[in-house]
Amino acid sequence: MLFSNLKLDDKKPIYLQIENYIENLILNGLLPQDSKLPSTRELSHILNVSRNTIVSTYDELRSKGLIYSLAGKGTFVNSQKVLKSKDWNVDWNKYENNYSITANNLDIIKTEPKWTPEMISFKSISPDGELFDVEGFKKSFLHVISLESHKLLNYGYAQGYLPLIQYLKKYMMEKGNVTTGKDILITNGFTEAFDLILSAFTKEGDKIICENPTHNTSIKIMKTHNLDILGVDIKENGLDFDMLSKKIEENINSIKFAYITPSYHNPTGRVMTPERRYEFYEILRENNIPIIEDGFVEELLYTSSHIFPISSLDNNNNGVIYIGSFSKILFPGMRIGWIYADKNVISKLESVKRCRNIHTSFLDQAILCDYLKNDSFEKYMKKIKKVYGNKFNFAYECVEKYIPYEYIFGDGGLYLFVKLKNIDTRKLLDECLKRNVMFMPGDLFFVNDNSNECDFNDDRKTTLRLAFSRLTMEQIEEGIKNIADIIRLITS
Amino acid sequence: MLFSNLKLDDKKPIYLQIENYIENLILNGLLPQDSKLPSTRELSHILNVSRNTIVSTYDELRSKGLIYSLAGKGTFVNSQKVLKSKDWNVDWNKYENNYSITANNLDIIKTEPKWTPEMISFKSISPDGELFDVEGFKKSFLHVISLESHKLLNYGYAQGYLPLIQYLKKYMMEKGNVTTGKDILITNGFTEAFDLILSAFTKEGDKIICENPTHNTSIKIMKTHNLDILGVDIKENGLDFDMLSKKIEENINSIKFAYITPSYHNPTGRVMTPERRYEFYEILRENNIPIIEDGFVEELLYTSSHIFPISSLDNNNNGVIYIGSFSKILFPGMRIGWIYADKNVISKLESVKRCRNIHTSFLDQAILCDYLKNDSFEKYMKKIKKVYGNKFNFAYECVEKYIPYEYIFGDGGLYLFVKLKNIDTRKLLDECLKRNVMFMPGDLFFVNDNSNECDFNDDRKTTLRLAFSRLTMEQIEEGIKNIADIIRLITS
């Protein structure tokens, strides 16, 4: 293309014409530094001249320092001595909008201490990868790729891979949900699901109820959408229903959504009883405030057949949007979650999803679907419930034994939430990091951020989340002992 | 959990207490319709009573019609006769915000005619899945899964899978780009990349320059961000630089971005010459308007080593954000693309990406990376360049031979853009669909939508895009002949 613009003139030396042409391209910046030139053979073909002519041309250019050759690699442009295009420095910090500023400011991964191998980290709530059933996963890959590789590797549909949607509909039915009038959208995990819902249905300044504390990623997403967050405290007995009713009354008819995680709530690890789920649903229904239910680690419920999601109370209505995910138990690296809701809600979200990234990886959806239908999934679930159950019990015992706590929250799952006695957990974390122990300080999970002074009555300041899913029993005990030692040091 | 709340009283018949308890749960909606009860054996364990007691309890409940049993499956709740929770009907159409409304209104997939197997569709610009090198792909999967399954299946990093980032940096260098001061973010394809950039750097009402016509998905995304789109016409000679300069002058200092697809522009299939790339870059640089360059099907350029992306002209500056994707040649179902830009830009976008969906599937990134490093990729590229090149030439010939055109645009790639003589292509499409032939009417690609009357001088009304990547030679000829027949019928 570039060289086909060169019209050779019989009256001048051919090699010189080519040399001038290439020299001009370089001088005008059209052949950037280190870009590869065609080989002498190729260029002689393109221009239909003898190869010797091109060899002479390249020799000349080389001697001018405009090109250089690397043995066995080819000939490259050296434009360093050439006038560069003028400086251009866009001030991207000024370009950045408020959404990006919030997303960056609240991106704790950028500021938190880096994990090192010698660290005992109670931070991560990822599943333990060592438990993954890689053989079963491989089988599922080979199975789906042999059945429909061309389909899976080409463009799919925004709503998701149909067999996975069908599987999840059945799965939701087993949790007491109906499928009439409802539908499912596959998303890139919980995070995308929650973001899509807020993107489609909220506006800056809208009010949203949530548990306080709650999942820090959810807080971040609500804040990037500029929502006015109304936190309702979690107390000894669970969500404070009086506070809930009061907040609803104070903001009558102006609350857009309530966001809630009834099973293994993050960070407290608490499970809402069926009775309280019903009560919660009724309060929201009476006030016409749709519920976004975060299914989260619900799959780990030890007696899962008897506790149903809040969405199952909404069967003939359309007020609950349920977000499901296997990421806390299965292959989170694939990023697959789903939204179960009213058909009309799903239809709207489907178009928004298509606008965002067309669809979630069809290959991953197909592998996961095949895997879920397999016996190995049930075996895997039994195994991990046992493993995580044991870790939970052991971690609980260790905290009880070693740590001077005011309360321990946690009904199972992958973490505990502990309130210490008169300890500023930010200061504690600083000291712990020196001894290679890490945890999540409680303040990250609270929605109101009103004071920097440590108030020992303030849960924000004196709580921490201890996640144990990826630690061995030895690490759990050693880590908790270390924290206890440091607490003694600080308070002594 | 549910049953552990039941405190049995020695003074009353045990079976009756359990019966009342379950009955209450059902009546209060806490055990939804068709939910499974524990087996008699399980429940006798949980409550520590004899199994016969539970058998009696279930018999009683069955006779009241509150539960039913399925042989071999278990016992289930029948709450149909029970008072249902009151009706609740959220009006989601009122809840939906403008963003969702725009995304839904511009979602052409929801309104366009459905593809059927007997159809010859010139609509899709997906690669031909039959050409995919499935064996090479399988090998790459097995390779990466044996090396690092636990890592790939667990949570990864928002920026992307490091070996893929490193590969793409080298890849961008081969296209004449530098890596100093630049970085790469992996995205879920082009669509997410473009959406992330607009999400982080634009505000409602910002002005953006783009080619007119341009990619309909890009138009949709710009519109969902409420940008003020300034289209610059593509003429016989390519982008109208006079119009470009005029629009910049008219909107001096108020244009946020210019969006451009220099290689195999969609829908016109044109390739911008190096000289014109340089000229374009200089105009934008002088006016301090950052460029979003859509790499798109650049990979298909038959002489790719000699045409560099506009980003390569920006090496020591920071004014160009380049979006790359293999989706038009390789495995689009996995949704992998990338952004190459200034480090600071990538850092900001990384946090936005984390906010949206944490990261792109690490499994897919690893498979793709392994595949790209393999010999099979080069072989595959040679093969598809030949196949698509042949299809392009043949389609071009067919249009020249059969169709009364005013112009044909297309320098290669996966489609042609044709302007017809005095034919309303929307009306033509209606007729074609009756004969099972489909194409994309030109109006979908134009940014201004000012009249419904057909004006035969208006490119919007009289153009169409013919994509041939997934059609056989026979289908290409038959389809184009059919279109020609219908044109004759309409004009006669």
C-alpha cells in the first residue's frame, strides 16, 4: 500500500527514486522508529525492480543512519535523528470525569498493602483454588468443545448461553422460585450484575437502602452511581427493623431500591432467618420499594434446602431482583453470575448488557453449564461445605480463645466479623502488617464515614473481617495468635 | 436452620407439634410452593425424634393438602390454597432511566428480522467459525490448564493476564508503537473498551467527532453517553478533511474526542493511507483533541507490515487511545480486546474496569495468549487472509456485474458498502426479506437522522452494507443476483 504509491520515472536512477521516497516517508514520520521494512526480496517484488537495486537503496539509507539491519531479523527504521512530531501532552487528569474519579478513589486494591508469600492474609474471600475439581473442569471443556466449538467460539447472545439459562431457571425453582413471568440474564459475575441494575434504574441522588455494614464493592458501585445511601444497622439480633421502618418513613416515596444480602452477609457472615426474610419483604412491599437481593455465598448454606431467597416470596409479584453467582465457590476467574427477575426487567437489562460488552464469554458459560450438570459438582459442593465448615468452626474457636472480643458475628461461610474491645483496628492493622498478618478493617464496610477520631463505641473503628477460605488450619491459628499478641502489646 | 427453631414440648404429642410448626411455616409463606421438605429420615435426625413420628406428621399434612410426595423424588410443599402475599406490581417502565431507554431503543437486534437457516444473510461481520483452528485452540487450553489451573480459575487482576499484556505490548511494538509511557488494559472486546473510555472521560453533551457513516454499535454507545456527535463525511477520496477542519473551527475548544477507524472502516471497508493518517493526526494534535482509534479488523490488512496505526505517530505523546480486538478474526465468543494508551489513562480505566466486572475471564485470556504465541496463529492468519481476500474479490465482482451501483466502497476486509442508483434500501430490504435475503441498510451507520423522506442524493437512504465473511461463494453470488432481481422489479 505504502509503496504502491511510488511511481517510478524512467529518467532518473531507480535506486535514488526509491531512496528518496523512503527517506521522505521517514522524515514525515510515516515510518515510525523501529518499524520493519520489507525485505529486499519483497520490495523488489512489490516495485518490480531488481533485487540489487533495493540492496543499493538500503545501503545508502543505512549509511545515512536512517535504517538499520539486524542479522536474521530484517531491516528497521531509525528515525531518531529526524524531526519528531511536535509535543502533545493531554492532561488526562483534567479529562477524567467524576465517575472515574470515584471509581479510582474507592479502588482499595490500588492503595492496600501488597500480598507477599510469607504473609498470613485474612483478607481474601476467594475460594481455595486447591479445592477446585480441575479434572471435572477439563472434562467439561473437552465435552463442550467437541460438541459445538464453532458456536461457542463465535458471537453469542447478550442474554446468555441458552442451556445455562435453562439450568439456572431450574436451579432457581429448586430454591422455591417460579419461572412464570421471570427470566434470567447471564452477567460477568455479581459486580456486573449490580452495576447493570443501578445503571438502568437509578439516577444521581436516588436513595437506596442497604445494610450497614455491607459489601465494600457494593458500596463502591453505589457511590460511583452517586446514590444517596441509607444504611440500616446490623445489631446483635440482625438487621434493625425499627431503624429500617424509620428510614423509610423519613424518606417516604423517595427510596428507589433496597439492597440486601440475606445469606452469609458480607462482612458479618450472618444468615437472616426465614421469618425475618418474610418480615423484610413485607415492609418493602408495603412501601413499594423494589429489593435487590444479593445471593452471594448462599450456595454454601449448610441446610440450603430449607432457607429460601427473598425472591421466592415474590413469586407472583415483580418486586425482587435476585443476583446469583458461583464466584465464591466455583471458578471465579471465569466471572459468571446471573440476574433472576421480572421478564421486563431482564429484557431492559439485556440491551444494556449488549451495550456494555455484547455478552459474557460463551465458552466459559458452556463449560460451567456442563460442569454444573455433572455429578462432580454435587461431590465438589459436599467437599467444600465440609472443608469451609471446619475452617469456620476452627477460626471461630481460635478467636474465642485468643482474642479479647466484644462480639463475633458469623453463621458460617467464609469469614467472621469481630468487634474488639477498645482497639482501633486501623492501628492494629498497621502493626499486624509489620508481622506479615493482614485483615480487612471494618471501616471499609460502613456506609457513613463521618469521623476520623477513634470512638471505641463505633463499630466502624473497632471491627475487622477475618476471611479464612484460602488459609490452612495452621495459618488460621498462627495468624489469630499473632493478632492477639499485637493486641496485648498495644493495650499494655 | 428452619427446623432448629422448633422447641419440642414434652407435654404435647410430638407429631402434632411438628405438624403445627410446618403448617405455620407454609401458611406464613416461609415454605414456598413446590419447595422440597427434608426426607422423613433427615427430619427425624434433625429433630432427634423417631422416623415414624415424622411419617405420621407428613401423612397428616398430606391429607390436609399442604404437602405432596413424588415417588423417588421426595416430599414437596403445596401452598396453593394458602393466602398469598398481596399483589405487588412495580412499574419498571417508569423506573427505567434515560440510559436504559436509549440502550433499548437503539438495540437493533430486538427489532430486526430473525435469521433463519434458509436465509442468505449479508448482515453478519462475524468471522466464519468453520475456519477456526479448533485443534490448536484445544491444545492451548490443555496447555494452560495443566500449567496453572488454580490461578486461572480463581480471581485475577483488573488490568489483565500478565503474559497476554506482555504479548500485546510486543505486538503493538511490531505495529510501530513504543511501550515507554504506555500500557495495556484487557477488556471484554471492543465494545467494552469504547464504553469504558467514554464512561471515564466524557460528560453528557460533550462533543465527539466521528466518521459519517460509522460503526452502528459505536453510534449506539456514543448516544447512550449522550454525546453530541459531529459526523464528518466519507467521500470518494476518503474522510473529508475540509469538513473536519470546519467542524473543529465551529466548535473550537469544545470537542472532547475524535473517534476513527482507519483500517477497513465500518461500514465502508476503506483503508486510510499512511499520508492521510499523518495528516489526520496532525490536525487533531494541533487542536488538542485526543483520538480514539478503533483497530478493528486491522489484523486483516494484506500488507499489514507497512501501514501503521495512528497511535504509532503519537509515540512520545499521549493523545491517542488505541482499541484493539481479535474478534473479527479469532474467537469473538470469548470477548477479548485491549486498550493501548498512556499509562495514566490505563491506570484510570483499570479502576473503572474493576468497578464494572472485576476483570475479563482469566481462562480465556490465558488460552488466547497461548494460542497467539503458537505457530498455528500465523498459519491461521495466512489461511483466513486468503479466504476472506477471495471472498472480497468475488463479492466485488458480483456487485459490479449484477447491481446498478453508483459507487462501491471497500479495500478488502469483510464487507462492501454500496450506493445504489435511485433505490431506497429500506424498501429494498423489505422485498429482499420476502426472498430470504438480508443485508444492513446504510441508514444504520449514519449519525444524523434528519428526514424520513427518501432523498436519492442522500447516502443514508440509498446505501447498504454487504458482509460476506460467513457465506460461501455460491451464496454470495446467489444473494447478490437476488438483490439485483428485486432492484429490477422495483425500478421497472
